[in-house]
Amino acid sequence: MTDEDTAPSLFSRAGGAEFFDRLVAAFYRGVADDEVLAPLYPEAPDFGPAERRLSLFLQQYWGGPMTYLEERGHPRLRMRHFPFHVGPLERDRWLVHMAAAVEKTCNGIDDGDAIAAELMGYFVPVAEHMRNDTGLPITPGNYPRGGA
């Protein structure tokens, strides 16, 4: 068994569900006024359902309760986001709001800098992974389709 196997989860280190609820609320305060992102949310201007889903997902991912899985099944992040255009602009706007939320939520908590770094170390590649404007992952978006 390694130290990693016995180390407290980020969920525990950050303060549990309350931390993720604050993080996600701060994120959606930014999204609500974003001309690029807000229109992507079918329930807008009510972001409450999206807030709950994201908070539950992040809690589960970072070692908290499995409520997301119990209520919604496997996250299937790319599949769930496929109906919405996610290109470089959407990715970057999402990251702007998430980075601001991480900074605000981690400021002043024990181990806040390390928690923020760990969160952003996850969010940056995941935001890129969510892009769906390039065709299949192994092909560029301008790959010719059909005959010669």
C-alpha cells in the first residue's frame, strides 16, 4: 500500500460537499452573464439543476459520495456534452469561469494553493477533452468526408 492509497481525498481535504457547492455556485455566477456559455444551458437562466449535477459529479470524482452515479449513472462526459458545440472559445470561457471560481473558493482555506493546483490540473485537460468541434479524436475537423 502506498501513501497515495491512504492519503485523504481532495473531497475531505477541501471540506466536503460544502466546498464543492461553493465552487460550483461561484462558477455559475460567472456563466450566468457569459454571452458564449449561458445560451448553451437549456434550463437558463435557471442554473440550479446544472449546479447540482456539476457539484455532485465533482464530489464523486474527488472522493465524496456516489450520489451522481446513483442518480444519473456513469458520467459519460463527452456524450452528455455532445449536443452542445464545444470549441476553443467555449473551452476557454469555461476555464476562465472555473479558474476564477477555484481561486475564490480556495482562497483562505487550509492547503488552498495545493487544492487549487490539483483542481486546475484536472479541469484544464478535461476542458480540452470536451471539445467536440474536431470530428473524431484522431481526425481534424476539416478532414474530407465522402468521395475523392
